[in-house]
Amino acid sequence: MNQPMDDRERLKRLLLERSVRLGDFTLSSGAESSYYVDARRTTMTAEGQRLTGKIAYDLIDEAGWDVTHIGGLTLGADPVTYAIAHHSTSRERVLDGFTVRKEAKGHGTGQQIEGGLPTGARVVIVEDAVTSGASAIRAIEAVREHGATVAGVICLVDREEGGRAKLDELGIPLVAAFTGPELLAAAKEALGAGA
């Protein structure tokens, strides 16, 4: 990765301080885990927004994806999406954000995608964390049904628990800023150092 180590390391420290918890957890996929990452506790902070936007934007650039929009399934994707969109205003290519509702609205225009995503747009689906890939796949299906094309998925944390393989089956590449095992090892190391 071409991001300066200080930005990536600072975001990693923020995730470890605010978002990574060790213990016994049941994930949204139903799987049991010895750790949990609540990325929103980082991505909704001012510094987390700055770092997430910069690092994720750079990863999209490095992937070579020619896209105009970014977004994903609410709520985890929202702060990451809008951090990237905000950061993009200081770069050559501006990326507009959108949000995919879990279900279409039952009133008004009945939209499932908010933010003015045009038909025919090329997009990156955003996730805070990928486990099984189910949330990303729901967003991909909604975006494709809307008439947009998905170039790839970007996430803050790939837990490396099957999501990448499911996205591969759809022909969708996944790029991650961090892996779950990387954060878990760092959290255990910090716990050992503090003992």
C-alpha cells in the first residue's frame, strides 16, 4: 500500500482503541467469534473520518477502478462512504456517495438507493467489515437492479471468513485496508504488553 505508514498506523491504532473487542461474540452472519470490530466507533469520529477517507480513496485509486460513485448498505457503509466522498473533493477525481437501504421505502418515491445514483454509473461498494459478504452482496444486487455497474468492493476490515470467496464467485474483487487476523493479533499483543 502506498499510504504513508503514519496514516495507516494511526487508523489501526484508532480501530484497536475504539473498535476492536476481545471476548465471545455472535456476528450478524450468525457465526461465533473471539473478537468483534465495531468500526463505526472509529469511522464516526473526526479523525477516523479523515483517515478512513484518505486511505480508502487511495486503495480505490491503487485498484485502478474507473468509478464515479461509492456506497453500500446502511448503516456500516455510510460513514466510510461519506469519508471517501469528502476526501475526494481534494483530489482529481470526485466520487459521489449513495446509500442502499435494507428495503425500499414504503412511502414517497419508494427508493432503495438514496443519493441520486444515476443509471449507468460505475460504482465501488463500500463496507466497514466483511465477514460472510452478505451485506455487500445485498448492496451489489440493489445497485445492479438500479442499472449501475459494480467495479469492486472496498472494506475497512476483511475478517477473512468467506466473504472474499463469495464475491469472487460473482466476479467482484475485494480490497481491504486491514484484515481481521491482523487486528486480532495486534489487539492480543497490546493486551499482553499491558499485562
